[in-house]
Amino acid sequence: MMVISTLPHCVEADIEACSPDREKDEKQASITHLEDALDVDSEVYVVDQEAERRLVRRIDLRMITGSTAMYVLCFIDRSNIGNAKILNNDTGNSLQQSLRLTNNQYIIALMVFYVAYTVFEVPSNYLLKKYKPSRWFSFLMLAWGAMTMLIAATRNYGGLLATRFLLGMFEAGLFPGLIYCLTFWYKPNERAVRVALIVAGATLGGAFGSAIAFGIGTVNGAHGLEGWRWLFLIEGAASCFIAPFILWFYPDYPETVSWLSPEERELATERIKGVASLGHEAITWKDARDTLLDWRLYLHHWIWIAYSVGFSSISLFTPTIVQGLGFAGLRAQLFTVPPYALAFFVVTAVAWISDRFEMRAWAMAASFAICGISFVIEGSLPPTAFTARYAVLCVGVPFAYAVSGPTLSWLTGNLRGTGASTLAVPLNGSFSTFGQIIGLFIYKTSESPGFPTGHYTNAGFMFSGALAGLVLRYVYTRRNRQLSPGEPRWRL
């Protein structure tokens, strides 16, 4: 604020104005005017750090618990087709054998999910704002659970295509919606660990899904149903059962939730002012144009595409890869569990480091590099080196997932305004679909058990993601050097 002095200049014609009493009165008036102006312009809200810690713990209890539970079930219902593909294939009762699917038909059934996912991500994020997170997420969960159960009733290739498309349509809104909701509950330096805990739900989903498939495989033929049908029925029913609890339990907006006191609601909104958005403003055409023309976001999108190649191929083909390592029948399901279990700890550790030391770019690039090296080794080892290849897989899978936490925290931390968040987050997911579709085609059955094309392709995308991250870090570093004092800095 600029304060203009009103003290008079001493001139011979105005001796009274130059008197000490008059000068003192004028100075006091200026001080009073300044104090009044400061009171009118703003009131400084002092955040009680202990109260803030208690509040964040309460928010975590609802938001992170609910988000992780949803994402675990979402991932299980999305990727269980990979378990179903080989479940009980030693007795001729796998999904591929029962529906008489060719390898190309199976790949297309996987791909239609991502087609729907791409088309409906952005519209779903808009509907999330319109109907509130708790209502929209519970509806999506109920719908995708029902679609998963319907897959169990399919009798042919056409039925599988239709149900997988609908499954993709309903699951499309969950992950970008969860990331978007974090932006108006948490500060940027609080997000990486929480994003990682949600994404770690995918690793838990992979571990639980394989363990469940192992158990269900033992009841193959019960009541005349193949094991893979029981797999879809049971896992889909779990999502439908949890959906009503999400409606009641999941938080909507910081200043409207009833489970916080008025003081806590005020603290929840005040603590993120200036560093995050409350997420209520409607996106305008100007917001959309500015976001779509912001070229640095496309480097973020490329990083997510590179991550998605590994995420997609690993989540859908790990049972097939493990089977190629010499584990047959139900043992292939069981030996899929350890890589995912290790991933849970690696994902959370990498995210914690990236948040704690404000080094998202380095954490992301290092994870990409370790994963890429693992895939190169995996592809170079002899196909019969089963033990060594399995050990390398237990390194590659965790770091493939570890990319997600720092990457998404970095993206959302550098989005300024609700419009950018509303569009850029789901757009990031939509671009990732290209990577996920690529991931469907790289592990060829004809190349079993070595799968060189799959491993080397994954390695190439991992290294490209690391390089793009380092380039983007250089861009943000240069921009920070050009900022004037007081301007918000770009996060690294």
C-alpha cells in the first residue's frame, strides 16, 4: 500500500501551518489513516499449527481412507480381467478359453475400456463439480461394480466388449476426480504423499486381486460357474456394497462439511488460501483456452503418458509375465503378489521423500530411471533365468508405480486457479490413455517367456519420461530466476 504524506511545506506566508503543534497533528492523522486502511483492507488470519495438524489428521481419516478404498476396488475391477485370462487355464476354464477369444479379440476387449475412459474423463469431472464429490463417487462406484458383475454373465465376445466399454465409462471419473479434490483440501507440499497413498491402492489392488484369484480358482465349477465368473461376481459385489458408505463418509468442500466445527471449517479454508483453490468457480472459456495453450503442461502430459505405458502393461500382464517365468496354474496368481506388496512401500517412501525435501522432479526422474534399467535387464536375461528375472521384476514393478506420487503432486502444485485444475487434471488422464493403449500391445503371447518387445518398449518410455521431467525442471528453474520479488514461484 502506498501512503502519501499530507504534511504541509513551510513557507513564510503560512507560519501557522509550520507550527510544531500543527505538524504533530498532521503526523498523527496520517498514522491513524494508515492504521484504519490496514484494518479495512485485510485481517491477518493466524494459523494455529497444532490445530492445523489435528485438522489435517481428521481430513486424512475421511478423504485418504475413502479415496484409497475406492481406488483399490476400482483397480481390482479394472485389472481382474488379467487374472481371469489365465485363471484355471490348466483345466480349460479360463476366460479366454470359455469365451473362445483369440489373442487379438482379448486385446480389443482391453482397449475398449480405455476408449471409454478417454471420452468420459473430462465430462465426469464437470459432473463431479455439479453434483458434489460424495454423490458422484458413490454413483460411479455402484455403477462400475454392477458392470463388473455383468461381465460374469457374458457368453461371447460382443458381450465382453459392451460390458468393458461401460466399465471404462464409469471408472473414468474416479482417479482425476480424486486428484482434483485433493487440490482444495491440501497444500501443494502435502499432496505427493497423499497421492501416493491413493495410488498405492493400485498396488494393494494388484496384490489382493491376485490373492483373491488364487483362492477363487480353487472353487472352479461351483454351482456350474467357472472360477473367472466367480471372480467378477465377488469383486463387483464388493464395490456395490461400499458405495453407500462413500455417500455418507466422503468429504465434499472444506467450508460446507457438517463434520467440522465452524472454527475448523474456517481453518480448513484459510490455511490453503493463496496456495490452492476451493474448487467452486465454474470454468470459463478463457480458463479453457489458457490451459489448452499452456505448452509446459504438455510436458507434464508426456510424462504421464510414459508412466501409463508401464502402469497399463504391468497391471494387465503381470500374471502372464509371471506365468512365463515358470509358474504354472494357480501358482502364477500367487507369485504375482510379492511385486505389488513391495510396490506399496516403495511408492509411499518415494512420495514422502519428494514432499519432505521438495524434490518432485528428481524423485520422479530417479523412479523412471530405475524402472527403465530394470526393464532393460529383464529383456536381456536369458528366458530360462527364471529366478533372476523374477527378482528384477520385483524391482521394476514398484518403481513403475512410484512415479505417480511426485508426478501428480508436481502437476497440481503448478496449476494456478480452479479452471486450470478442472481441465488439466482430467486432460492429463485423457492423454495417458494413449500410453495405456500402447501398453496393451507390447507383451505378445508369441514372445513368451522372454517378452523382449514388451520389456524394451517399457524401458524406452521410462527413459523418455525421466528426460522430459529433467527438461521441465530446467524450464521451471529458468522461470523462477525471471520472477520479481513476491511473485509465486514455480514448484520443482
